[in-house]
Amino acid sequence: MSATVLGSIAAAILIPAGWIVAWRTRRRLRTVTADRDAIRAQNTALGRLASTGRVAGGLAHELGNPLCAITNYAHSLEPRVAPELRPTLHSLQREAARIQRMMDGMIDHIRPREPGTASADVNVALIETLSFLGDQGALRRITVDQRLDTAPLQVRGTDLELEQVFANLVLNAVDAMPGGGTLAFWTRRIPRTALADGSPRRAGDALVHEPSRRDGRMDQWLAAHGAPHVVKIVVADSGHGVARGYEERIFEPFVTTKEADSGTGLGLSIVRGIVDAMQGIVWVQRSREGGAAFHLVLPLHESDRAPATR
């Protein structure tokens, strides 16, 4: 076979191969460039978000004093205004209180939380929360079903943090049941291996065709936390529940399904922020009561772990 023929055959093989290599190289280069641009855009967005958070936190702090003055002035005017103006004054006080709640929620959402060494008892904090919310009349027309573990349930955190978590979850549930309903609480100390096999549920929850929580977040949490025992908490209601597709979105700040004058959309994001700081995990799914069931898992505090057996 002549050299000319061999050269033609080689060219017929190598030129298309070269085109393929060049095409793949260009495609990889475009992918790398797109990934680089995406990372740059993400870093820019994160920087803007951090800057916005600092500005929002400072603004919320600075607005506290004039807002407090407005509230005090409105309160001092109440006995002096004509009766027909008092509903307007009450509206002013209510709106000022709503702004204060929004600012407090914003500060709580922005404020970084560092894990501490303090510990608090889940059941004690839950009972205390139900007590003060009951005294305030928040649980009117609500039937409370408590099924709490009889053993101490010490977790890393403070009483105030746990009470804030429970208060937000309870008030969220009450808002979902304007005509009344059932609010159930369930706490248990369980081995970590029980979570690896599938998150334990309350008796009767098997009646609801809802899969156990086995997703990437739970797997990552199990891989990152090696505590032999954990505390599982369920707060469930008979309200309208959470629409499918919103199970994660409701934990984002300012996402709410309530009326504009009824919620700020910060309560559940504060719950997740506190639970994350306590090295736990929280999610929501449909409850056997027909509404929403919020599931929380927190590592048992080291000083309260079960002693090793021989």
C-alpha cells in the first residue's frame, strides 16, 4: 500500500478524532467557565446577603427606641381620647406591637448562634411554654395531648432557646386552627440507631401514609453526629397542614401562608436556626391529626447519656 494511501487513511482516522477531542475540550471548557461564573455569582449574592443582614440588624436595633416611645405615647393617650377614637388607638398599638415582633424576629434570625455548654430539659421547657401561653389565653379552644417521656431529656442549649422553639411551633399550630382543634406533643429518648433504621413515630402515626424521613439532610446529620442517644420531639396539630412542595420553604425567612397582618414568616426560620445551633434537625410532614407534624431531633447532652453496659 502506497504512502499516499496510508496518509489518506491516517488523515481519515485522525482528523475526525481530533475534532472529537477538540469538541469535548471546548464543551468541558464551557462547563468549567459556567461553573466558575456560577460560583462567582453565588459568592456575590452571599456577600450582598451578609451586608443586607448587617444593615437590617442595625436598623432593627436603632428603630427600637422610637418604636418604644410610640407605644408608650399611645398607651398614655388611651384614657384621654374620646371613646370613638379608642379603636383607632388600639389599632395603632396593635400595629406597633406587630412591628416590634417583626424586628425581634429579624434580629433573632440574623444573630449568629454559637453552640454553648449549657443544658436544658426538653420536657421542663415544653411544660413551661404551655403554661405561660395558656395564661395568655393562646390555647383557648385547643385540646392539648401530652405524651412525654418520663426520663429527663437534657439537650445542649438553654431553657430560653427551647421555650422560643416551642412557643413558635405552638403559636404556628394555633394559627392553623382558628376554630379550635387538637395539639399533640410527644417526646422520647431513643438510640441513634433507631434514626438510622427510620425515624420512630407516635403510636397511630402508621395510619398516615407518609414516608419516614430518609433524605439527604438526615443522612448528612447522622454522619456528622455520633451521639449514641438522641431526643425525638413531635409537635402535631389538626389544622390545615402544609401544602406539598412547601415542606422546606416554610423554614425560609419571610415565607408564610398566613394573612398579611397575622404573621411575619420568621417564626419557623427562627426555629430552624435555634435547632441548627443546638446541633439538631427539624422537618415537617402530615400528622395523623390531619394537620402538620413538626419533628425535631436533638443530641442528648453528654452528661445525660446512658452509661455504657458491660
